[in-house]
Amino acid sequence: MQVMLILPELVLIVMVLVLFAASLKKIQGIALTSMALAGAFLALVATVLASCASGTLFVGAYQVDGLSQLIKFLLCGGLFLVFFMCRSLSGIEEEMVNEFYLFLSLSTLGLVMMSSAVELLTILVCLEISSYALYVVISFRRGEGRRSEVEAGIKYVLFGAAATGISLFGLSYIFGLTHTTYLNEISAHLPKMMSSQPMAVIGMVLMLCSFFYKLAMFPMHAWTPDIYQGASNETTTFIATLPKVGAAALLIRLVSMTGTGISEFTWVLVVLAVLSMTFGNLAALVQDDIKRLLAYSSIAHAGYMMIGLLSGNQLGMTAVIYYIAGYVLMNLACFLVIYYIAPRGENITFADLKGLHRRSPVLAFTLAAGAFGMAGIPPTVGFTGKFVIFTSALEKGFYGLVVIAMVNAAISAFYYLKMARAVYCQGEEEEVQALPLGLGVKAFGAFLIIAIILVGIMPQGLMNLADQAVAALL
């Protein structure tokens, strides 16, 4: 049935319409939260039911395949986890609660559609649907006279507009060279052009700027620390996870068009990966605000993921999907702790982490699991993801790049372990008050801990799914 091809999209559209009606009726409280959670859960179920669907729609501009269905599962699952984790919305203005759920669902809808888009203009429209919804949500942070969230919202809009303009300029180059906007037709011509047409390299780099922007990769990274710090904890949790999944999926499709050979375009990506890793890790070393630290950390992780992409082989692209799935889990673990030790939605520093192991052992262990994972310490998913990505680069012969990446991973271990040290090794002499946590929060923390470790120890299931998803592209 044709409806199975777009079942997750249809469920999300209905969810958006229901939340829009709820915003008109000003439905709030448990009823609104239940509606949002139910909608996200139904969207997740729809992705499972449609997991085996395949085909094309809308004159070949929309393709449903293994890659799109796996990414849709990660997106809808991530949306459900974000809604469940942040269901109290302590950092959002009370009158904006309806719109918060509405716009995050609309942004996810744009990302879900983008994962199936295989035509450049369709990709751009889906990207803008996702982006414009987030532009609005940035300024929903609770608090009078807060200048930071307004400034963050303006920066997000300006950087997003600049990235879109640059991508359109690059798209015009690609269209001028290939005379088509369909990815399958572009991929038939682009590999040869990469070695003979400098404009093809320039066009691809410029066109990818919007996705570098979503991924927070150098040089489209400058917005990241200010938005992470200025937006509410709930909004930052979403921005730090789901858009990166969508960007990684599209980068896999777009980079695969250039072929598996090493070209000038590959070396451009190598330089960007090195700069992203190095800048992100060095800047994170001096941060005291935890969200700002995680912002610079995300810039570094974008560099790690780019290593898998530029490898150009099936193992590398499989590793990118595995890594981005693990990255979502690790970020959720860190933001869960931020969210529940800041009851009024304020930003936290290392000083706020002192004695957390006595105030809440569950949150302390959750933060440690997330930090160890992002540092790449075994047996976490972060270690396995880095191992597979570096292996794919070694197979391609990028020995120097892997050495640089390992040095950067060692640098990052300093500030990640600093977080664990603040949680477990400080505040012993002070009186601490236990953090009251519900059973749902404790269960969610335990789920993240188990997932981070279990997916790292037994990566075969997710790796096999990712391998099947990218096999058709190459």
C-alpha cells in the first residue's frame, strides 16, 4: 500500500494538527503532555510498521528505503525521549507550552521528510521547515529580562539564513554542471567531475554548508555555544540531538554521490574534520558552563563523524549512523542531569555538580555514563563508534587523520573526566540535600545507562541495520 510509504509522516502531520488545535484551545497540563507523548509514541510505532516499506513518490523526489526508515526511527524515538524527559517544561514560559510541543513536532516532521528527500529543492524545503520551527522555539525560555535567549534566537536565524544562502549558491553550481536536481542523476555525473571540474568541488562544499550548520561543524559552528547557553534546557536538548541525526543522514546521501575515490573534495572534508575536532576540543577545555562545554564538544564530534563520511566506504557510512545513534543517547544522558538539577531551568556549572553522587546516585551515574561515552572510554557506545570510524579511515589510508583524531579524543577525555570528577570527588565536606526524583526519571536514567553500555558491548544489531541501510547507496 502506498500509504505505508509515508505512514510516519502522516502520523506526524496529524500530531502537528492536533497540537495546533490544542494551542488554540489553550489545553495545558497533563492533558497536553499526554497528547504530545502519545503522538510521538504513535509516530515511533508507525516507523516500526513501515520499516520494510520501499518505493518512490512525487515524481521520484521522495524515496523510501532502508536508510530513510532507520533515520525516521531514530528521529521519532528521539522525539519521544525528549518529550518524556522534559515533560515538566520548567524552563519554558507557561503561555508558550502549547507552541513548544507544536514547533518541536513540526521541526521533527521536517527532518523526517528530509531523510527521504532525494531531490535538491525538496531537501532544501524540508530543511527550512525544520529550521524555521526551531527559530521560534529558541526565545521561549522562562524568565523576565533575559537577554541571552533573545540574542541566541537572533543569532540562530542569521546564521541559518546565511547557511541557506550559501547552500543555494552551491546548489546552482551543481545544477549548472549536471543539469538536474535529482540525486540519482547527479551521482551518475559527479564522480568524474570531481577530478576534472573545480567548480564541482566548490559547488559541493558550498551546498553542504546548511548540513554543516545543522551538524555544528566547522566553519558553520559559530552559533552553537551561544544557542546552547541561551536557549532553555528543553530546547537545547532537542537541538543537540535530532537535527544532527537528520544532517548526518543527508550528508551520507550527498557525500555518496561523489564516489568512493579520493579527490580534492575528500581533502577539503579532511581539513574541515581536523579543524572541527581541534577547535571544538580546545575551546571546551576552558568552559565552566556545562551546556557551553557540550556545545563545543558537539563541534568536535561533528569532526569525528566527518571522518566516517570522507572514508567513502560502506564501513565508514555505517559507522556514522551507529555513532550518531549513540551520540543521541550520550547527549540525552548529560542533558537529563542538567534538566533535573536545575529545577528553574537555569544553566549549571561545575560547581553545581559537586556532591551529586550523594544527592542523586542515579543522576551521578547517568552523567558519568554519558561523559565516559563521549570521551570514548570502553565499553560504551562512544568507544565502539570511534573505533569503527577510525577503522574505516585506516582502510582508506588516512593514517595521519586517525592519529590527529586519537590525539583529539585524548584531549576531550580531560574535560569529560572533569565532569565525572566534579560529580564523585568533590563536595564531601558539605551538607547536601537529596534531589527528589520520580520513578519515571530514575527508570529513564537507568535506561540510558544500560543503552550506552549495552549498545557499546553488542553493536551487531544496530551495525547490521545501518549496514543494510547504506548498502544500496554504494
